[in-house]
Amino acid sequence: MHNLVLFLALSISSVWAAPMCSLRAASKSPSSASPTGGIDNGNGKGGGGGGGGSTNNTLPTDVVATTWYAGWHASKFPLNKVSWKKYTSVTYAFALTTPDSATISLPDASDEALLPQFVQTAHQNNVKAILTIGGWTGSIYFSTAVGSEANRTAFAKACVDLVKKYDLDGLDFDWEYPGKQGLGCNIVNPNDSDNFLAFLKTLRADPTMTNLMITAATSILPFVGTDGSPKSDVSEFAKVFDWIAIMNYDVWGSWSSSVGPNAPLNDTCSPSPQGSAVSAVKAWTAAGFPAGQLVLGVAAYGHSFFVSQTTAFATSSSDSSMSVSPNPSGTKAIAAYPAFDSHVQPQGDSWDEIAPAGVDQCGNPTDGGPSGVYNFWGLIEDGLLTSNGTAASGMGFRRDTCSQTPYVYNSAKQTMVSYDDPESFAAKGRFINEAGLLGFAMWEAAGDSNDMLLDSIENAMQLQQVGDDECILY
Ligand SMILES: *[C@@H]1O[C@H](CO)[C@@H](O)[C@H](O)[C@H]1NC(C)=O
Ligand SMILES: *[C@@H]1O[C@H](CO)[C@@H](O)[C@H](O)[C@H]1NC(C)=O
Ligand SMILES: *[C@@H]1O[C@H](CO)[C@@H](O)[C@H](O)[C@H]1NC(C)=O
Ligand SMILES: *[C@@H]1O[C@H](CO)[C@@H](O)[C@H](O)[C@H]1NC(C)=O
Ligand SMILES: *[C@@H]1O[C@H](CO)[C@@H](O)[C@H](O)[C@H]1NC(C)=O
């Protein structure tokens, strides 16, 4: 309520005369001195406040509202569908590591055509254009690329060449994960994290990169040391990164022992803690990474599980220990952490392709099948949720008060989905402010429905769009 009044007051008076549209955190005081000479997370290029600095820019644009744009979804979600004005930066996914440390590749010729359009559109909207390198399937050769001084120099040159070629405002490193196996066939070296840091210092020292953004998408736990355990001190990384986005999702999924929250806000209150925004922020800050340089990764999607009707619904015994929010009318309470059949992966939304049997990225035989991922819009399209994002009548539903995320169950399809909705995004937005984080990063831009999630988290963070008459307040 308070936020809404604030928005209306601003839209009417337009007292904030910034030269261009930008996003600003309403309640933050000027802060976050960056070791790299001023984090400018606003929309100006370079280090000094948003928008080019010609008029009144006394308040820093000290917030990150960002998302990843998946190039492979461009035909279904073209660039003009991105709500550019609601972001400070958008990151294009993915460029890939290759066996040659001096080469970073784009997966397809279509990316080579699309990336320049992406950058141009971002810049027309006064939004920073970042390119991310790596991802789940693109991290195979990070270890060797940073494995020696000669390789680090060659890899940094390849990075700078990309930045120059595409006029990027920064690079994001989505290494999943330094010193830890991800995909299954990544090269892994116990020295990965130290080598990564040495590489980042080399990259930051390049004059081209001085005022550009260097960011990372990270695990919920800090980078690991040579012993494979999270390092107790990662503060050196904060000197080279502008910020890191903690990928607080895929915490539970088809690989888990039961249904659980994809993207829990909290888990310290959970009967089975597996990580959450609360514990991730605690772990990173305890290892010396400043909260003000942490961005919370949030999920505009959920994971589906095949759950029989006999185990799906709450019984007093299965749920007595679990706190749960009251169910919306017309929905039936579902069980906490029910078992699922791991041999049956339901298909997700209409974008979920059934991969053919064959060999996986690592060359190992695979049965193929769907991923089971449901974008938020897909839950609406499939009728599990209403158009306003609430559970549809007749569905099973649960919102546990610990993860503060919802579950919905379609009995007919025996499909349970752990996902995020506007209410869970609002809770995460409030947490971002309370914990003093820098902002949010949403995977992926195409997952939302009518900006319900995006607007919810930005409202909860009390973000204001400021600028000229073309700025639209929402
Ligand atoms: C700049 O902004 C401050 C704070 O909003 C305001 O007090 C001041 O009058 C503005 N100055 C100009 C030149 O607009
Ligand atoms: C350096 O990179 C090359 C490929 O460009 C790779 O073959 C070699 O193993 C790397 N060296 C280290 C120490 O990782
Ligand atoms: C890790 O780094 C140490 C110290 O530089 C070095 O002695 C060791 O050979 C490295 N290990 C590997 C596997 O590269
Ligand atoms: C997380 O759970 C703990 C333990 O129940 C509680 O004290 C804390 O306030 C919760 N934090 C958030 C942000 O929900
Ligand atoms: C969402 O839609 C449902 C059914 O269409 C309705 O009952 C509910 O009141 C709506 N909720 C909000 C917040 O508008």
C-alpha cells in the first residue's frame, strides 16, 4: 500500500528530473563504494551515476534489476518483448568456452546475427548489455582457460575482443562450477577458484574493462578451495566483480529425494535444509563477500514431479510439523515434501522439448525425454494457475511458510510443480532490501507472464522508474 502511494505520487509530480529513464532504489542511501571505482549499476556507461551525468544525478542508481535473455528462445520471445525499461541490465545467454583458451564461441550463426541486435536494442533503451560465458553446458573448458598464466592472458584477450566486437557493457561468467563438477565432463582442477581469481584480475586490468561490468552467476555456496569445500574468504573476488548473482534455484528438482522448493527464500526453518536465499547470503557474507554486491537470482519457472494422487494430498500426519499458509478457496491442500516417481518425468510447458534418446553433451548414452520445466506463463497456459497467477480452482496447492514458495498439483496429470509466483517474488524483494542486497537477477526474461513476477519484485523493492516523460511507471 505504501509503495503504491509512493508510485502514484511520483508519477504525478515527476519531480525526479533525470536525463533518461533509469531505475532507482527508493529507500537506499548513497552507498556501495566499489573497489573497482564506483559500481554504476544504472544506465549510464562508465562509472559516474546513471544516465550520462549532465543534469541532476545526486542519487546513485545503486540497484541491479537484471535478467538473462536466452538467445535460443528468440523466435518465441523476440527482443521487442523484453520489458527493457524495467531492467538496469540484460545479459545474453550464452557464449561457450572451447578447447582453445584463446577462443570463445557463440553456439549458432543465429547468435552472431542476434547479439548485435540485442546490444543495439539494450542501448536504445539505455540498458546495459552483458554477455554471459558458460552456463550448464558451456563450462567444460573454463578450467584450462584459466589454468596457466599464458592461458589466462589468451582467454582475457578473447573476452576483450568479444566486448569490442559487440560493443558490450560487460561480461558475466557463469562457470558451473570452479573446482566442482557440474555437467559431468567439465575439466576440473582443485586450483580452479584461485586460477579464476587470477584470470579476473588480468581481465580487470585490461584498459577496456576498467569501467565495464564483470559479473558472475554463482552457486548458493561460495567458491570452493583446493579441498573442494567453500572457501572461508572470498573477499578478493569482490574486488574484481561488480556483483555476483547467486543462482538460488534448482535447489530441489528431479534429482532430489522428494518434491521440494525450486527456489526457497528460507531453509533454516525447513525439515530438510538444502540451501536458500537466506542461507546463501549468510554463507557468502560470512566468507567476506559484501551483501551490497550480492544479487539474488530468482526463478520465473518451476520444476515438475510425477506424484500419485494417493501421496499428493495433505493428511494430518504428514503435515503436522509443517507450517503452511491458508489455501486459496477451491484448492485442496497438498502434502509437504511428498515422494515422487523419478522414472516418470512429466512434460513441462509448451516450450519443453522432448529430447531424443541418444548421447548427452558429454557423449554418454541418454534416454532423452522432457526437462519438466514450467515457465510461469506455462502454468497459466496449462490451466494450473489462473491468469492472475493464483492456483486454479480444483488444483492442489500449498505455500509453505519456510521456503515461502508455492506448489500446485494437477490431479488429472499427477503432476506437481514447485514454482514461484507474484507473492513469493514479493517476499524475495522485501528480503533483498532487508538484507541490503544489490538487487535481483531473473532467469529468464521469457518466463514471466505480463510482468506479474517482475512488477511484484520491483514493487516490493520499492524501485522507481525515473526519467523523462516516456518513462512508464507501473
Ligand atoms: C537535485 O536533486 C536534489 C534532490 O532531489 C534537489 O534538492 C535539487 O534541487 C536538484 N538540483 C537540480 C539542479 O535540479
Ligand atoms: C592451456 O590451454 C590449452 C588449450 O588452449 C590446454 O590444452 C592446456 O591444457 C591449458 N593449460 C592448462 C595448464 O590448463
Ligand atoms: C595447484 O597449484 C599449486 C601451487 O601453484 C601447484 O603446485 C599445483 O601443481 C597445482 N595443481 C594442479 C592440479 O594444477
Ligand atoms: C528464516 O527462518 C528463520 C528460522 O525460522 C527465521 O528466524 C528467519 O526470520 C527467517 N528469515 C526469513 C527472511 O524469512
Ligand atoms: C485471481 O483470480 C481468481 C479467479 O480468477 C480470483 O478468485 C481471485 O480473486 C483473483 N485474485 C486477485 C488477487 O485478483
